[in-house]
Amino acid sequence: MFGGGKLVELDRVSFRYTEMEKEALQDISLKVDRGKCLVLSGSSGCGKTTITRIINGLIPSFYQGELSGTIKIDGEDISEREPHELAAKIGSVFQNPRTQFFNTDTDSEIVFGMENCGVVYEEMHMRYKQTVDDLNLESLCGRDIFALSGGEKQRIAFGSIYALSPEVYVLDEPSANLDMIATLRLRDLLLQLKNSGKTLLISEHRLYYLRDVADQVALIHEGRLIGLYEMDRLANASVERLNSMGLRTLYDVEAQASPISCPTKIPALEVRDLTVKRSGKVVLSSANISADYGDIVGIIGENGIGKTTLARTICGLMKEKEGDIYFAGKLMDVRMRKQLVFLVMQDPNYQLFSDSVVGEIALTASGDTPDSDEVRRILSVLELTDVRDRHPLSLSGGQKQRLCIALAALSPAKILLFDEPTSGLDFGNMNRVANMLKELSKKKAIIVISHDNEFLNLICTRIMSL
């Protein structure tokens, strides 16, 4: 039996990062009972990830700044605990799983935490097998981590924490890159963890899979707690009411395109029988796709099926084994692809190079200076004006994503590819991005790779499954 009482307590917690003038959190008080699930929601950059960092001890031991207030885990002040003691009690899956990997293969990553906690070999081997079985990771065993898709990386990151069997799970957007099947498996697993007495704290924009998991939803805005709602009450709220609160749907939706008629006989982009190999293994087989101006084509499919490989090949980052790629009927070589195609990657950290937001724009924008009217308009629409002088890597995950979308909008490319563009976006910013893509589609061909059916239904004229 598990005891009751508050397992996680934040009492009047405030925090300001060293490099920031404004507080990231202001006077936050939250309590989570043992065996319960609290979801943190709110706009991108509101402070959700900062709360997770405070609970797992990364603030202030790793992220420096001014911290005040009291943080307790199981009644004990975490300031009196060493990092290794917290790691044994609290398991974390970061917003970007790549940042928590220490190994190059999946098996070593799953057992890495247990090795550091001194778990004996026999116990470690048993837990490894149990983790693989419980999380359906058989197909990912013995794999190169760097060859995994974004969703597969998330599953391995979760597995490495699950193997430690912590009392508290702190998950930062755990469904961001998961396909529907994997998301539903995650939901079932979270329910099992709750039923076994584990405590869950989840930062998330997508709420539909948590409807039967979460007990409460804490709404954060600009570093402040502005509402604490029982999930039972939210489940009965209208869509309009949820949207007015900045919350996304609580119900699963199917991807449905809104077709339009495109008069052009020769499409802007045409991919014919594209096959790609990696390390001698076929990772994409005979893919066919077309997109024209006015088109927004959605690409769906299971994790690891080859969606990101398709995008990387179209833009020239990977080379096809067979097949052809055409622009307006003309065969494109790699050089032409790099000129005509812009890819917004699944992980925005890979394509941010400057020391400021306006610096990034100066590197990418065609004919527009950082102070031009068009740049100002794009930054305003995507709510990036206030961070224009910030270092890109200091932004939240959603802000980084919106910056990369702004760069795509300002680029001279004729074909825009977006790989999971909404993984860090709240309801309001999802709509802003949707409207931006609709506007861009008038002059550019757009392909969106996503598991986010709510977003796909807002924008797509066609949806294709790999």
C-alpha cells in the first residue's frame, strides 16, 4: 500500500534565470497528492518547463538564477538533498529527448540510469527486460540512437526512466513526436503507473490522451498560476470554453483534409518512386507525393516509417537510391533542391546558428532587413517581437519552433516542408501558425509532417499516409 498525502509541494516559488531580466515564475504554489496526475498547460514560454526543472532539481543545480520559495518532495525540502538522491526518486523525460542521452545505442541508454544508481547486474537485467516488454520496445533494442525518429527517441527516453521505477514522473510534452498508436500506449501506461501509486506531473499542450489520466490541470500564464481545474469539470466544458482558456481539444479527432481545386496541370513539387537507404537498409520505399501552390499536403504515418527521411531527401540533406524529384516539371538535382526547398526540422536546435533572433533572420531572409515591415509583421503574427533580441537557444521549445517557421516564411524558397511544427505549441499559437501557413500556401507549395490531427484538420487540402 502507498501512503497518502502531498508528494510534490511548491510554496510561493519564484525564479529568474541569470541571463533574464524578467522572472520566469512568480509566486507559484502547487501540490500534487501521491498517486495523482497534475497537468501543466499554458502558452509557449509561460514557465511550464521551468516548473519541471525546479521539481527535478535541475534548477538551481544546472540552470542558474535567483530561486525563492519552498520545494518539497515527500515532505522533504529538496535543497537538502543531493542530485543523486533526487534522481532515485524523480524521473524526468525532457522536452527534447536528445538532450538527455548519454549513449549511442538504445540498450546502453535504457540501463544507464540503473548503472549510475548502483543497481546490481541481476536486478538491472530483469528491469531491462521488463521495461522492453512493458513499453513494447523490442523493435528498438540494439539500435543506433542517432538513427531513430523523434518519436522513437521519446520512447527510449521514457524507457530509461521507467527502468528506474521512480516515485515521481516529470514529463515535458511526452507525446510531442508520438504517432497515434504510441500515444494511446503512453496513455495506458500512465494509467498503470497511477494505479500502482506513482505520481505524475506532465507539461503538455495536447490534452486529449490525458482526459482519463489527469486529475487536475494547472493553467500557467506569463509565469503565474491563473487557474487550477479538476479534469472532470474540463471534460464537460464546451470546445469554445476550452479554446477561450487557451486549451486544446480533450477529444481525439481524425485527420480530415479540406480539398481545393488546383488548376495547374504540372505541380510545383512532384516526388516519383523515391527510395532511400541508410547503412544499406531501406528506410523509405517507393514514395510518391505531389504538391502545388495553394496546396497544404499533410503526411501521416507511424514513427520510424520514413516521413522525416522523405523531407530530408526532398530538401537535399539525404540522397535517394532510386526515384526522382521535380520542380514545375523540371528534374531537381541536390543543388537546386537546396535553393528551392526550406525544411523546418523536428528539432529546431539543429538549425539555429546566430546569437539573436534578429541575427537568425538576417541569415535567412531574402531582401528583408531585420527592421523591415515584413519582418516586423511576421514576428508580430507569431508573437516573437518581445524576444527579437534574445539568444535563440534561450527560448522555449515553442518559441524556437515559431522562430524557424518565421525563417521559412521569410526565405526565398518555393517549397516549404514542416516536420512536426506544432509539437511545442499551445492552442493560440497553433492557430497563428495555421493562419501563417494558409497565407504562405498562396505562393508556395507546403508539406506538413505531423501526428497532430487537430492541426492537420485546420490547414490541409490533402492528407497522405506513408
